Amino acid sequence: MLTFIENLFQMEVLITALVGFAAFGTVLTIAAPYFEGDKLSARIKGVSLERDRLRAQQKAQLIGGEARLREKPRRSLVSQIVEALNLRSVFEAESSREALRQAGMRSERQLITFLALRLLTPIIVAVVVFIYSSTVFADRIPPQMRLVATTVGLVFGFYLPSIILKNLKTRRQDSIRKAWSDALDLLLICVESGMAIEPAMQRVAREIGSSSVALAEELTLTVAELSYLQDRRKAFENLGKRTGLPTVKSVVTSLIQSERYGTPLGTALRVLAQENRDARMQEAERKAAALPPKLTVPMILFFLPVIFVIILGPSVILVMKIK
């Protein structure tokens, strides 16, 4: 058994395993688009669950029940660990909840899982690093360096869940940002045609779902909150908080002012749509202006050697034949 473990951690075996994983990942990446389900339907189903929760909350308030109905997760082992160790206050549950909402995860169960991962991931990564450094590189790494590697693994594991969550949030915000200009134009058309804000958002959510599932989900959820929340301003503010984008927050401010003072919404939306298009054009120009400096190093490393080989190759061959 010991010989098998030693052979398993040999460098050749590890390299072969990494090559196999890389090949499997390549095949999975190519085949993944063919096996993707209907993300929009799944997201809208989640929104319908949130709508049901809002309906139940409103019903509880009307019949004199709780002032606020919170989602009660099942008392699983993970939730018991979170409550016993008071991880909500240790890891700032409110900021984590806001980040999870911006990443598209709104349930209490997902918050509990994230808090538990922030506790368990450093321990798991540190144990894996210690075992790996003690078996594979036992003869090459002194004990002091193993302790340093374990500490680095502990720190990396502590920040790993936050890094993954930040990447998910950034990807979702990029999807919303790319489709927001088109959604704003569609919303302007619907409002100027005489539609109210709720059916206008519902129509825009159906149209924009093919380009951004995240934006369609947020608009549908906003329509549900407008229907069940007593304060409509709170529903618009929630849209800005869930997205975390300045462009969305500016539109939310215009919607709140229109609801409060009765100002024409079409004029404000037209100005905001034009500003959003100008901002997108400026961003595209900035990226285009930054492209030549970024291409300098790749051209020196990859293009110029090939050009030199093509130009000087025949001359070198002729000189070698003459000699």
C-alpha cells in the first residue's frame, strides 16, 4: 500500500494526471454549450419562488401575523455549525448577503453555505497543502518551509470563497451592464407608448432574456416587489442594490422621483438612455486606445521572431550550401 501511494505521487504520474485533466477539461468546454439547459426558465422559476415568498409576507401582514416573514432554513448540520460558532457576526453576514444577492443567490440556505465555506475552506486547503508537502516533497522541503506553505494555504483558503463570489458577481454585473442599454431603450419605447412601469418592465424582461438572463430576472423580481411591497420606492431601491451598478442606480433614482413628484418619466429615460450610449461609446474608445500598448509585447515575442526567420531563413540556407 505504501509503495502504491509513493508511486501515485511521483512526478511522472502527476504530470500524466494533469495532462488527462486538461484534456478532459478541453473536451468538457467544447461540449458544454450543447448540454446547457434553459437558464432563463430556471431563473424565472427562482423568481416565481421569490414572488411567492413576497405574497406570503404580505398575507401575513394583512392577517396580523409577523411584521416580517423570514425564510427559515432547515436545521441541517451546516446551519447548526453556523449558529453555534456565531459565524454571522464573525464574517459580517449582512455584507455577505448583499454580495450573494448581487451574484444572483438570494436564499438563506446559500448564505449559510457560504459562511460555512469561509470557515471550512482554510482548514481543508491547509491540510491538503501539508499532506502534499509532507509526502511528495518530503525530501526536498525542510519542516520550516512546510509550515510556511501550510500557512500560505490557510490564508489562500480563507480568501478563496470571497474570490469565487466576487468573480460570480462581476460576471453577473457584466452581463447586466452589456444588456442595460438595450433594456433602457426598450423601456423608453414602452413608457412612451402609454404603458405603466410594471407591464413595461415585464415586457422588457421577456424581450431581454435572450441576451441577459440576469437582467431579465432582476426586472421580473422588481415587478413582483412593486406588486406586493407597500412602499414602491423600496422596490426600486432593491433593484439598484441587487445589481450594484451606477447606471442602474441612476435610472432607479429617476423612477423614484417620477413616483414621488409625478414628473414625466419618458423625458428622464430618454436622457439616461443617451448618456448610457455615450458612456458605452467612450468605454469602447478607451479600450481601443489601450490596445496598441498591450500588443507591443506579444508582437516582440511572437511576431518578430517569425518574421526574422522568414526573411533571413533563405539567406542562411544559401550561405550554408555555399560553405
